[in-house]
Amino acid sequence: MMPTEELEVRPGGMLVQKRDPNEEHIPPTIRVRVKYGSLYHEINISSQATFGELKKMLSGPTGLHHEDQKLMYKNKERSSKTFLDVVGVKDRSKMVLVEDPISQERRYVEMRKNAMMEKAAKSISEISLEVDRLAGQVSAHESVISKGGKVAEKALLILIELLMNQLLKLDEITAEGDVKLQRKMQVKRVQKYVETLDVLKIKNSIQVEEQPASRNQEHGCSNTDRPRPFPNSRRSVGNFSSVPVVPKQQQPSTSGEVVVTTKWETFDSLPTPLPAPPSNTINPKFSWDLLK
């Protein structure tokens, strides 16, 4: 009897001789016959291979994907991870291959899902490039407005509309996992740029309103600062400087008396002689400088 030290239990529960990893032992190659439909396929494979490896070798001659196959050995379905020698597969052993519709449908669903994810990832990548291009325009407008310049409001509105179109495209994309995170990141990015443009639009409109007002103020100041022309000087009587003509309101008098004030009026021509005042009128005493 073989010593217990040289025995080991394989994953299937079979007690076999322990294999020495340092021993250069090449497992024997066996030939198995696999029936698929009305045809038999003979496959040469290592005796220590798994059923999964056998399925992959059968994909070529049968045309079935290895995930859509079921291998029956001794009227039992064998897992893809099971070793051939563990369940007793020997040279010229016979098996039956059948198509697994459930696995096939599951694989088709997974394929469609992967295709959708690839398409979504590609669409998000294209949108990201377009957002990068629009972000450059946002930065340029922000730089101009922050320095006190003005931008055409139509340009800001068009840029907002283009960003909103990208946001609608992102909303139409169905994604899961990492692709969903990428879509969420791009949505936040677009929303941030739209909010920035809204603020810039308000600042731009305020600056456009302030500039005409400042121009009007400068124009008004220039008019007030301009020196006013002096009125034409007129020769006055006496030592007084020339002053503008001020109309004098005279009170009606029944006695015909004339009131004389210290403020002398200037005349362009010689005044008409006044009637002689009555004897009781007091004449003011001034030193006259007669003009020659």
C-alpha cells in the first residue's frame, strides 16, 4: 500500500498520488471524443486540463462560444473549472456537447451591455472635447470682462446655448459604473460654465450701462470748465468798473421826482436830459471825473 505522505486529495474529493512540483513530469496527452449533434469531434488534450480548456478547443470545430457550451460526462454536466483526470476522463473517453441557451442569452445581454457602455464612453469623450473648446471661450470672455471690457451679449447667449446642448446630450446617455461617473463629472462641469456665463452676462450689462453715463459726465464737465466770455464792456461814468446792464424797476411817481442811487448804470449812448428836479430835492455830493 502507498504511504499516506505520498497521497493528496484533489478538488473533486478523489485521493490521488501527490505530485511533486519540483519533478519535471509532463502529463500524458489523451484523445477524447465529443459528440455534438450528429457529429463526433476528436480532441487531443492534456489529461490534467480542465473542462473549460476543452470547451475553448471545441469552439473552433463546433462554432459555439465556449461560454455557450455544456459538456456532459457520464450523464452529468461538468463545471468549466473541473479537471479531466479528477473525474476519471481517460484516453478515448466519450462526452456529449450541448448548447446552453440560458448562458447564450446571458452572454448576449452582456455583449449588448458592453456595446452600450462603449458607445456611451465614446459619446462622453466627444462631448468632453467639445466642452473643452467652449471652456476656452468662456475663459476668454471672463478675462475681457474682468478687466473692465465689454463683450457682445449675443456672443454670451450663443455660448450658453451651445453648453446647454451638450448638457442635453449628456442627459440622453445611459451609463453604469465608471462610465456613469464620467457622465456625472461632465454634467457638473457644464453646469459650472453655464453659471459662470450667467454671472458674466450680468457684469457685462452693468459695464455697458455705466460707460455711456461716464461719457455724459465727462462731456458735462468739459462744458462747465470752459470759461464764459465776458460781456462787452461799456464805458461808465465815474470811477466805477464796468458792470452788466441791470434793468431797474422804477416806482411810479406822481410828483415826477427821480431817485438817484450810488450804483450807476452804464449806457451805450448819451442819456436824454432828465427834467429838473424840484427845489426840495437833495443832490448827492460825489467827486466827478469828467470824461473828455
